[in-house]
Amino acid sequence: MMVIFLLGPIIWSLYASLTDYSMVGSTAVNPHFVGLKNYVTLFTDPVFPKSLWLTILLILASALIGQNILGMVLALLSQKAPRRLTKVVDSIVVLAWVIPDIVGCYCAYALFAGGGTLDALGKVVGADWSALLYYHPMTIVIIVNVWRGTAFSMLIYQAALNDISKDVIEAAEIDGANAWQSFFRIKLPIMRHSILTNLMLITLQTLSVFSIIIVLTGGGPGTNSSTLPVLAYLEAFNFSKLGYGTAISVILVVVGALFSVLYIKLLRTNDED
């Protein structure tokens, strides 16, 4: 099953990225082998480094900072808050995660688009928020992705915090450790395996974010929100250059593999420690 549904498409993508395969014309039926031409074109295209930077920015701001830190904060607060309040907050946060992707994206669009909810609220206070998606596309995409994905980090960290022995925390408090010292010197080291695992998973999830960008901005204005998945889609299906679009997707796989190798190495280092 893994060979058919995972390895097979990867091998086909590698081959297609070395051809001039297209959606229309003679090359749609009889594509020609062009070697590394697609990659040479890609690395000399000024749009590619911009798209790569936007992809990394999305990972850093949305996954490593936004979802990770907010998920940790919510998990810590849930330990201190009243049980009923925790259930309500957890339900609200998880709801953003479990609703169908396209529904969540259109809810976000209805909030941020011109004439939407936020624009209407802005007019009440005398502010013009009708062009947020035009002037700040990546900021809005990051905010929406944090909203959509924070629940996963929160659930991971709640489970990790619940696994920490209360005796360890109580012993630290008896020794005079305050809340900050208890968190940074005891809880974080114990949770490091869960933290790295969570970081790896949300990084790969964020790397493949597509629906949010397509619904909110379509990759625009211009290419100001065209991350690698969006750029690959536009090149392959909007401009009919399947071979070129596939080359971009291969680069996307390489980026994901590099992040995965880094996290796995850090996990093994922690296990050895």
C-alpha cells in the first residue's frame, strides 16, 4: 500500500519533473524528456526565491511560533482554570480544527474580505479594513492558519503535561521553585520529546497549506502569497505546465524532508541525552 500510494507517485513526480509534460498541446500526449531544464528555469525564476521565502515565513510564524506557543499557553492555562471553563475553551479551540477545511477557509474569508464582518466593525470605529487581504495577505494567512491549527498543539501539550508526575512538581515547589522555574527547568525538559514531535508534525502540515491561501488570496495580489504548493498548482493547472509545476512539488518534498531529518536528529539526540 505504501509503495502504491506513496512511493509510486513520488517516482512518477520525479520523472514528470524532467519532462515538458503539459495540460494541452502535443506534449500533453507525448511529453519529451528535457532533463534538468525545469529546475534550471525554476532556480533562475525570480518568483521562486520569493515563494520559498514565503513558505519558510509561514512555517516560522504560523507553526513554530504561533501554533506551538499558543498551544502551549492554552495547555498550561487549562491546568489552572476551572474544569467547566476548560471544557468550554477546549471545545471552541478544537472546533476550529475539526470543521471541514473549506468551511473554515470561507468563514475566514467572510471575516477578512472587503464588505465582511471585520470591515463592517471597522466602519463602526471609523477604520477602513476593506483591503486587508490586498495589503497584508501573508499576515492574514498566518493568522488563519494559527486559528485552524492551534488545537493540535494544545491537545499534544495537554497530554504531555498530564503525564508529568505531580510528585516531581511538588518536590520542586518544596525546594522553592516558582512557577517559571518549574516550567522551564522541569516541565519543558520532560516534555521535549512531545515538543519536537509536535513541531515536526505541524511543520509538515503548514508546509502543505493550500486551501487557506487559495480561498483567501488565490496566491495574490501578484505573487505576494504564493507559497510553494500554491505556485506549483498555478504553474501546473493555470498555466498548463505540468512538468514545471511538478518540479516545484519535488522541491517542496525536499524542503519537507530536510525539516523532518532535522527534527528526527534532534529527537535522537534527546533520547541519547
